[in-house]
Amino acid sequence: MINKKLILFIVFVIVLTALPFVISGYWLRVLTQTFLFGAIATGSNIIIGFTGYPAFGNIAFFGIGAYVTGVLTTKYNMPFFYTLPFCAISGIIVASLLGIPILRLKGHYFAIATVGVMETIKELVDNMTELTGGGPGLTLPIMQGEPEYIYKFFYFIMPGVMLFSLLILFIVSKIKQGYALRAIRVDEDAASVMGINTPVYKTFAWAVSAALVGITGGVYAYWLSYIDPHTVFGGTYPVKMFAMILLGGGTTVIGPMLGAFILELISEIVWSKFIAIHGMVLGLLIIFIILFLPKGLFETFKGGFSFKKLFNNLKENRL
Amino acid sequence: MILQILVNGVLLGGFYALIGVGFSPVWGVTNIINLAHGAIALLGSYITYYMFQNLHLDPFLTLPVSFVCLYIFGYPVQRYLMNMVVKAQIFMLLILTFGLEIFLVNFMTTFFSADFRSVTPEYAGKSIEIAGVVIPYIRLAVFAICMVVTAIMGFFLEKTWTGKAIRATSLDLEAAMMTGISPKKIYSITFTSGSALAGLSGSLLSLTQAFSPNIAGGLALRAFIVAILGGLGRVEGAFLGGLLLGVIETLSAFYIGESYKNAIAFGLMVFMLIVKPSGLLGRKYYAEVKH
């Protein structure tokens, strides 16, 4: 079973490597975007899926990473690759400092607090015009080279970040500390009684998640070479991230990535076909996922596809 | 000058209080954080706008219309959408309402356009001056309506049987069911009245400022802040929180800078969550997390 999975995974990586030589620039871009969401969803899953803390505003770290790379490359002329560790470190610092007070909150309150943090950071970045360029945004230096080369460069960097996040998530799922996180998700009081230092573990989970999402943000900034506070902090990112995690199943390692692939490719197809009502379709899609697939696609259809299972899901949580 | 700022703050705060009064009980009773609250409010704004524009009705006369329309709108949303996931993990509802918000905002952008609209009746510019403080008539009227509606809502929750049943449900669902209260009915009444109040506040919003579908998120976040500051599920809490937020926003806009007022409001909310998550007036049970 493990070998089967491994072979599938290797095939997946080989296909990814071969793809840029056969598909057009448009699809290259779409796939890069998909990997971006895959990386965000995978990175956020450590705190959301594994630890069970709905960090709705986890996109804050994405924005922080994007702005760290943006400011370091424009104001300090730092090469792009050297900025990525700073993205991770700033994510870790912010998550650790905020984690100590905020992770005491539970459920809705935690979710709202993270949204509050995200909005506060957004407003601050918006106002620090001298450093961050403020509301009009920040233009990063464009990478040297042919457009085709740049496209392929990011096509390989982005899945690199995603696979790195996946690797970290896999390691976390295997080590003792990962079990502690899952114990916290199932029953925090019981975990605490068992001798797990819950505040430390929760902060650890959030810091790791923040570092991964921060790195993704850094790559995003260099990829688009233009960032502004309203896109990188919020917009539809948080809800998309959450929908992806739900679709794939938050308790699994690979689920959020698959969820990202499915949702992003669907919304891309919708985007190209019905550009005017794209947002409405996205909203309906999210509502549909919550109503019919709250446990995730793979958990629901474990023993084969049937519509009955969808309706069973619908009935399960109703009042 | 300071007096003028305070008066402006209080007038703005009255409006925030009304948003909070619609939002907070829904959260406290049904455990739904209605992120679509702002979008629903904007539906009310558009009702007022189109009735004023096409039928030349006085905007204040359209208030009952948007109240009733959104009451009717709220029922199926609660019955066929929210009720389906109300017992699931808490963040499901959060995402569900966010999905609804995305849908509604894009619906409004598609059909009503993303342009900023405003409702300007003939008496829009008129104001009264008391001791050097200028108070526009419209803002005063909006404030008065907000206060009256808040008071009615408070009276409804405190004195009537239905209100008592709502409060009982928010305290302890199982015990309430044992005494014969049907949670289905209570949830539906709470949500629909929250939606109706949102519509009302949206209509009032259209009188005081220009609006477009894109401000929906900002409105919903304001409702959050009001609910958190004052204490969840309580009308007095929403009233206090609204006034506080209005005064703080105007004061910080004046002393620190217009562009920092949002940062301060959100920072204040996070601070409140850390220090006293149950809010200024929150009591035990009212702010407890339900699963």
C-alpha cells in the first residue's frame, strides 16, 4: 500500500517535470497559481487541520512573507533566494509573539482574532508608505532573462515550495510532536492532562505553519513582481484556502494539496468560460462544498461514488 | 472642536450599534458568525436606493420595505442553508457565510454595478446648530431611529415570551428544549430578525454615506468589533460597543490620522479578545463556545 502511494507520487512528480515542455504559457501560469494555493493550503493545514485551530487569518503570514521579500529586494537589493529565510523567520516571530495570547482562545474567538490580526497588519502595511509603498502597492525588480525562462523558473520553484511544505507536513505527521498536535485537536483538556504542554505545542504548530505560508508569500511576490496590501492580505484567499482544506480533508497530509488542485482548476475553467459571473460561481461552489462535502472528497467517497453519500452528508449536521 | 468630534462619534456609533444589534444575537444564540451581514445590509441599501430613484419615495418611508424584504430573504437562507450545517464544526458556518457573502457581493456587482451610489433627498444638506456643534438632520434622524430600534430589540428580548425563549436557548440549548422551546423556531426567528435589522441598517447607511458592493466586508467586520467589544448576544453590549467604536473611530481619525482608524479598531478588537473575550458587558454563558 505504501509502495503504491510512493509510485503514484513519483509518477506525479515526473509528470509535473515534463509538463512545461508540452503545454502553453497560459496553462503554465494556471498551474503555477494552483501550486501556490497548494502550498498555502498545505502550510496552513498544520494549524487548521492537524491542531484543529481555525486560523482563518493565516493569510496574514502570506502577506508578511510577500512584503518581506518585496522590501528586501527593492530597498536593500537583496537577491531573491536570500530573502526566503527572512520570510520564514518573520512568520515564526509574528506567530510566536501572537500565539502566546491568541492561542488561548478557542473556536470562533480564535478565528475572529486571527482575522483581526490580519486586518490590523494589512492596515499597518497600508500606512507605512515609506517602507512598503502603502496602498498603491510595491513593484519588485523583474527577474532577468527571457519570459519563457522566467515562466519555467517559477513553474519549478512554486511546486518546490509546495513539495517542501508537504515534506514538513509529512514529517510533522510522523514525529511524536505531531501526535501531540492531533491529541490537542481531539481533546485539548485530555491532552493537557496527559502531560502535553499544549500552549507550547500550539505555538509551535502555528509558527511552522506561518513559516511555510511566509515562504510561499515571498515566492508569490517575486513571481508577480507587484504586490499591494489588499490582494496579499485577504481578498478571497482565506476562504479559498479553507475550502481547499475541507475539500481534500484537513486531517490528511496530501488532502489540502489535492483540494487546491481541484478547486483551483475548477475555478480557472469557470473563470475562462463565465467571466462575468465568476465570483458568484465561486461563492456557490464554496456553499456547495460546505453543504455536501464537509468531510472532504476522499473521506466521503471512500467506497466509491454515489449521490446518496452527498445527501447523507447534508442530513448529518442539520438541526 | 472636541465637542463636535464627540457628537460625530456618537452619531456614527448609533449606526454601528444597530449593525451590532442585528449581528450579535445571531452569534450568541445560533452560533452563526454571519460574515454575510454586511452584504445583507447592502441589499437593504439598494432597496432604498432604487425605490428613491425610481419611485421617488422618501428614503425614510422605504425602511419598513427593506425590513420586511430582508425578513423574507432571511427565512430560506436560515432554513435551507444555515440549518444544514448548524451542528457541524464551528468554522463550517464561518466559511458558509463567507461563501454567501462572496455570492451576494458579486451578485450586486453584476446586477447593480460596482459604482458608488448615494441617496440624496432634498433635505440632505440641512443641519441644526447647537452651541457651535453642527448636527445634520439626517444623521440625527438616523441616530434616533437606531436608538429606537435598539430599544425595541432590547425590550423584545427582555420582556416578551419569544425573547425570553431566545435568551434561554442561548444559555442552554438542551434545557431550553426540555421546557418545550423548539430550537428550530428560535433559530429561525433570531436569524430572520437579524437579517431584517441588517436590511434596516443598510437603508440607513445609504442615507449617511455613499456605498458600493465592495464595502460589505468592512461593514461585517465593524459588526464583529461591536459584538466583541460589548459582549456577545446582548443588546446593551451591542449598544455600548457601537457607541464606543464610533467615538474611537472619529477620535483616532482626528488625532492620529484618518487612514489609521481601521488599524486601531481592529487592534482594539484583538486586544479585547486577549484581555476579556466575553466583552465589556459579557457575562458567563453568554460568550461560551458551543460545539
